[in-house]
Amino acid sequence: MWLSILVAAIAPGIALLSYFYLKDKYEAEPISMVARLFIFGGILVFPIMVIQRAFVLAFGENPFVFSFVYSAGIEEVVKFIIVYFVIYKHIYFDEPYDGIIYAVALSLGFATVENVIYAFVDFSSFSHLLFRAFLPVSAHALFGVFMGYQLGKAKFNPSKEKKYLRNALLVPLIFHGIFDYILLDFRTTWLWFILPLMLLFWYFGLKMLNKANERSPFRAVQREEKF
């Protein structure tokens, strides 16, 4: 029973990470580096939970403040710092899509460990785990896409680097805050708002994947090799 719950809690994060990893058309990243970011993301859950709990005890649980500051604010700031200092200037970050895969790996590591904790602490049914796979886990992956896409633009547009780095933090933070606020405050009507929001997230997220791949410097190299 417990093994089944563990597998069901971990599987969505691994499946989504595999999906985004395989969407890299031109120069796949070393699996060891992607796994490292995934593990970093999982480790982050514990100190972030402690910090969030401290803020709640000190300042209360106002839904807006909790959504945009305690949850989205702390989580996205920490994720941004990790991706920036661990991978942004790394030699492996050599095409725009790399920002996406590393930010997604970090986000899904966080979401997967968080999902395991919720599964064991508050397990009600496997349908509840399916719900979490569709909403919180996939939402975290898409917040990673939004952050990574902007990081890729910053890396390869030096003249606008500061602008895109700022966007890499603010865009996922704002969308994450909106997502959490709907779940927290729209207690009876949240489904009517969250479903179209998730569809929009996926629509724009997939567009970002395609745009990042189109900007890969390895695209031209592969074309030349065909001729």
C-alpha cells in the first residue's frame, strides 16, 4: 500500500521531467546535471517549509500574502537563486532551451518531494494524487518553464540581460501567486478559474519550448550536417 502511494506520488514529476527533457531537439543536457538540479529542488522543500511556517506564525495566514509572499515569493526566489548560481554561467548552459530544462528539473524536484509529503501526511485516495499531478506538480513544472525561458533569453541577449533576469524571477512568481491565491481563496468556485488558467499555462509553456528550440545555435549546425 505505502509503496504504491510512494510510486504514485513520484511518478508525475519523473514523467513530466522526461517529457521536457525529450523536447530538447538539438543538444540534450547531461542527465547527471539534470538529476543534480532535481535533487537540489527536493532538498529545498524542507528549509522552505520551515521558513514558510515561521512567517505564518509571525504574520498570520492572509490568503493574498500567503500566496504571493510566503508561497510563491519564497519558493521562486530560492529557485531563481539556485538556478542562477549553479547553472546560469555553467559551460553546459549553451543554448536557450537549457534554461528551461534546468529550471524545470529544479521545480519538479521540489514539487515531487512536496507531493510525497502530502501523500503520506494527508492521503485520502489515489484520485487525490491524480489531482495533485494535474495541478500542483504540473503547475510547478510550468513555473520552471516560465523562469527558464527568460533565463535562456538573458543568457543569449547580453544587452537585455538584466531585463530578462528580472522577468525570470517576476513572471513565475506572479503566475505562481495567482495559482495559489485561486486555490486558497476561491473555495467553492476555484475549479472554474484554475482549469482555464492551467490551459493557458500549458499553451504559453509549449510556445516557449518551441521558441527556445528555434533559437538554438545547434539548429543551424544540424541543418548543415544534412547537406
